[in-house]
Amino acid sequence: MCGFFFHNSKNLKKKSKLEISNIKTDLVKRGPDSFKYIERKNFCMFFSRLSIIDLSKKSDQPFTDKKKRYFLVFNGEIYNYLEIKKQLINEGIKFETKSDTEVLFRLLILKGMKETLSIIQGMFSFIFFDYKKKKFYGARDHFGQKPFYYHKSKSEFLASTNIHPILKNIKKKSITLNKDSINQYLCSSGIISPTKTFFKGISTLPAGSYITANNEGFTIKKYFQPIDLFKKEKYLELRNTDEKKIIKLLDLKIKEAVERHLISDAKLAVTCSGGIDSSLITKYVNEKDKTISILTNTSEGIEKLSKIVPKIIKKSNISKKRTYFIKQKKIDYFNILSKLIQDNLFPARWGGGPPMKNLCAFAKKREIKVLLGGDGIDEYFCGYNSFYNSLYKNNKYGLHNILLLNKKFGIKKNVIDKFYNRIIESKKKISKKIKFIKNKNERKIITNSFLDTEFFLQSCTLPHSDEYSMYESIEMRNPYLDLELVEFCLNLH
């Protein structure tokens, strides 16, 4: 997990020492282990690294080749990089590091952007620059686990994992607040359009999308939507499979997903709230490695210590030395919340940010760099009550409450229409794929689970966990967003 800043402009001036220092300050929380930058005619790349896979300096970024033609800044993890590396070695490709960064770099050169995105599995946002062709690409992972902000004008393009460096380096100094986005946030479950931020002129690259740009043009294309994982044949096969066998298959899929997310050269731990999702992850992690710590937190006046967590610890024979309970004091809550908002220039999506930020701070003090969490499964496994309430409440758009906007607060009609039109387009694609399912309520539940997985995850759940974890230089991983597991579950309804 890291931070990057990329600036491409026809008239780009060399950054001053103060500008470089400011960029480093803006990125350092995401990557305190090393800072490196490259400046060439018309472009520059800055990278702040949190070392997790291959801790050597050889894997520092920006990553480039000996001829200095290609350049890569990459934030995240490629969980299937070892399998890809093995295939590339068989094709005659030689490697100089043990990192997933170099695997992504070589794959992009050999296969190109489109094929690379069809191969890699993980969480990521990256910029890949071909200096010879003066062409660059940008991409964000399938579900939007990692942030990708950008500004584009006729003369320049800026992209980063953070909004701050874009604001400070943009030529157009008249960037203003996007009141429509603010209104939408206030009139919803804490969500805004997947393409917007709170600033006019600064956009978010939607999940499952990639950018292609050169002197002639700029395009954004989708390479993935959750509905792409739905297969009629697979659905019917699982529909006709014995329930006991389904449970065994699901158990195996979750176990494999957790194991894929354990790959790390840095210290790793697990968060456990006592819910089914994080408790299962705790169980599988403990079966794989009995040295990994378990962290859980409580918020004074909000929630008590879960009665489930001690039971899980006892049943799994997890030693007390590996178990930590972190308390959130009421008096500190708003101070921490304010810091998170100032750092991310985005408001909190839900109230759990400050206690989770404290949990991450606790982990950091113990030299833990990676935490496994339980985010993602509620969206595609219909874990919210609103899924079932939607069966009995009709509304114009046929959505459940979590994706609805409340018009009472004066939100503009065109803002509502743009947001819903994007959802409705996806809804049409989903409806077309599942039209063979006869039960109307089943179709409704399936549709809402796909929409939640596509929109609510990238607009609310995932940016929030990235905010509080990266504030403390912690990589938060989400095993439930393993592509193979998601595909199995989305065909299981």
C-alpha cells in the first residue's frame, strides 16, 4: 500500500524543493518507508512506499526499466502475482526483484493494458507511462478498494491517491467546492457519484475502469462490472447442488480467499468485531498461522465488548498474548473524526472511523503493517435489512433504501437524475442477464445485491476503510472481495 502523484503537462516546470517537500508530506502517511521521484520532460512521478512485498530497495517506485522507457507507480497488491510470474518466466521474462510491482510492470509491457487487467487479481490503482510513445494508462481495481483521483484539462493531467497534491499543483487555482456532491452526500447514506469528489475539477476514476491518454486524446473505459461474474450455467448448476455440498464449497472458497490475502513479507494481524464475517476470517487465519495477532475494539457509550469475540478466541485456542482489545474514548471521538476529514478532504461515511483509526494506530505501534478485515460481504450476500425491506416498499426507481436519495433537503433534480441514470443503466444490464429467473422477488434481491456491490462499495464502504487505515500507514485487506469468492457467491442466490 502506497501513495503516488503523477503530473503530465506540455509546459511542466521542474518542481521546487518546497513543492517536492509538500508532495512528500501529503503522501507520507500512505507510505512512510521510502520516498522517491522521477522528473522528465513533460511529466513527473512521485512515490511514497509502504513496504510489504519484497522489502528491498530494488522494489522502490517509480519502477522503470534500464532504458528508462517505461515508468510505473502502483498502489496496492496483486494477490495472484506468483502464478503470473511463473507464467512469465516460462515465456522467457527475467526478474530482478521478488515484488508484485515488477510482475505488474513486466506484464503491462508484454501483454498491454487490456489483457493485463483481465489477468490480475487484487486491489490497486496505478499509472503506467510509455515515455517513447508519450502515452500513459491509469487503472483502478474491480471494486474500488484503492483510490484514484485525477484532474484533466487541455494542457495537463494530474492523478494521485490523495486529493491534496492535486489541489496544490493544479494550474487552475479556482477549484471550488462541488455543492451538488455535498448535497448528495447529505441526502443519502453517505454516498456520492462514483466519478465525483467534493471539488469541481477533481474526479474519481470509477472502480473497474481504466484511462488511456496521449497527445491526441483521453478515454475512460470499463473493464469490469460485478454482473460480468454472473453466468446462467453456473447459477443453474449451483441451484441444483445439494445444500451440504454448497456449504462445503463456500467454506473452501472463503478459506482459499483468506489464504491468498495472507501473502506478506511484513507483519500481519486480523480485526475481529464478533460478526460472522470477521469471525470467519479470524478462524481461517488462526488455522493457517497461530502466531498472528487478533485485534478488536469497543467505543465508550456506543458499543460494549462483543460477547462473541472472547468465545471465538476460546474456541479457537487463541492465546491471550495474541489478543488485543482497544477502547475508543468518547472525549477523543470528534477530534479524530476532524483529523480524518482534513487529511482525506472527504467526510466520514459512517461512525466507525475514529475507533478503527485507533485500532490501526495500535497495530502500527506493534510494527504491524497489514490488517485483514471483513468488509465487502454484506453487499453481495444481502447483509443489510434494506435488501428485504425493498421487497415490501415500492419506489419509482425500484432500489432499496441504501441507494436512495432523500429529496427533502433540496437536492437538485439534475443531480438526482444523473446519479440514478448511471444506476439504471447497470440495472438494465443486470435485468437482461437474470431475466430467465421466474421469481420476481428473487430477481429484485439479486439486482440489488449487484447494484450494492457495484455502487455502495466504491462510494461508501471501501473509501472509508482506506481512509482510516492509511492515516496510520496500515494496509487494510478485504478477503471477501477475492474475485473467485465473489463470483461463486454472486451465482449462489
